[in-house]
Amino acid sequence: MAVCDVCFRHCDISEGGRGFCGARTCLGGRVVPENYGRVTALALDPVEKKPLRRFHPGGMILSAGSYGCNLRCPFCQNSDISWSREALRLAESCDTVTPRALVQAALRLKPRGNIGLAFTYNEPLIGWEFVRDAAKLCHEAGMVNALVTNGTAGLNVLDALAPHIDAMNIDLKGFTERYYNRVLGGDFDMVKAFIAAAVQRCHVELTTLTVPGENDTEDEMRALASWVAGLKDAAGRTVGTDVPLHISRFFPRFHMADRGPTDVRKVYRLAEVAGERLRYVYTGNC
């Protein structure tokens, strides 16, 4: 039995068992990523789809995902490949891809505009060891690495990955403890700490999905944008006003099919509110 140190859950995992995320297990008394190299989704995507709007615009990036997630967002769009019962069952029989094989696939796609690797689809931080190993080889091959994450991990994980990551899109799903801790089952303080530290290490863009009746008030968006605007770089200079924020429109999915999509006018208005403090605000799914 061993305690996992990736996120706030600190799962106590029995030998051969799984943590809450479904992807970390205990072998020989130590926690290891059971999903290491288990690639369940692979696609060549536009960089803007991550979304990253101010990082190699116009480029393509080979996007790879595995299984497992340490949150249970009721509006999850990727539960079928990330943490559903079927996903965990199928993952046990899928082929294992080595970091070198993934990088070789990325290199073969350079003629199609590929600039590197993006770790996405599920939550990549719960399998950070594979991300680290593949990203290191990707850098050695002269390409870049991006990470699409919920940011729910300790700074020990960020420290291990940061030398190999060039850009992140981090979900800042809302700006209240109630929403993070009750609705999402997450940890608001951990996400904020991760974002504040990541801004000091690489290019960061943020995404907020606006869910009707949950996190879509102007007051909450104003508080979120004000906090982002105050983020500082490693030298202590305030740089948050230049951190791009993507405000995305919600559509009924999963356990939140009981409400309609976010009104487009609401999304645009919230973008205006965020723009009072931030230089780069983008709308999505509109």
C-alpha cells in the first residue's frame, strides 16, 4: 500500500489497486502510472483546437491521450475515453506506445505541418511520467510540447514536467470554492497555485466553460479576470493581463443535460467583462 502524491486526493492505494483517477496503481509498495504509454486517442489537430491561440498559430500538433482523470465534471465531454467503466476496461487491452514511438510518429507528420506533441483528451497530469519521457525526446528532436490540463496537481508534478513543456492550456473552470469543491469535486486552491506557478515556467492560456446557473455571473467573471490579471512571472513582474483567456459556451452533456446551452449573448458579454482586465479574451463554441 502507498499514498499517491499527484493531487489533493492523496489516494491510499492498495497493492494492485487503483486510485480515484483509475490510472495510478501500487506495485511493489510504490505508486506508478498504470496508463504509461496506453494511448487511447491520437489525432493531428490545429493548435488552435487545444485551444492555444497565441502559441504557433496556424500550426498542427499531434495530440495524444490516455485514460483516467482525477475530476468528475458533470458536463464531461470525454468521459467515454477518459474515465468511464468501458474506457478503463478497454484500456487494459490496448497496445502500449513507447515515448520514442510517439515522437517518431510526430516527426513523420512534420510535412503536414506538425510542430510537436500535445498531451490531452484525458487528464495528462495523472500520467505525468509518460508525458515527461515523451516530451523530453520531443525536445531533443527539435519539436515543441503542449499540455491541456485541469491543473489539479501538486507543484511537485509541475516541477518534474516544466523543463519539457512549452505551452499549457489550463482549465480555470470557475472562480468559487463552491463550484470547484462541490460541483466538480476538485480543489480550488490547488488549481490556482498550479496556474500561478505555471505562468512562471511556460506559455499559459486559460479556459473557462460557462455553465448556466453555475459560474456565469458577471461578478464571478470579473473576480476571475482580476485574479488572472495579477499573476506574476518568475521575476515578480505582473504579467497576467497578457495571459489569454478562452471563454467557452456550454452545451448539454453527460449529467448536465437538464439545461440548455449558454446563451451566445451571455458568452460575448462575459468576454467583454473579462476584457476589462485582460488583453486577450477569446470566445469558443459560439
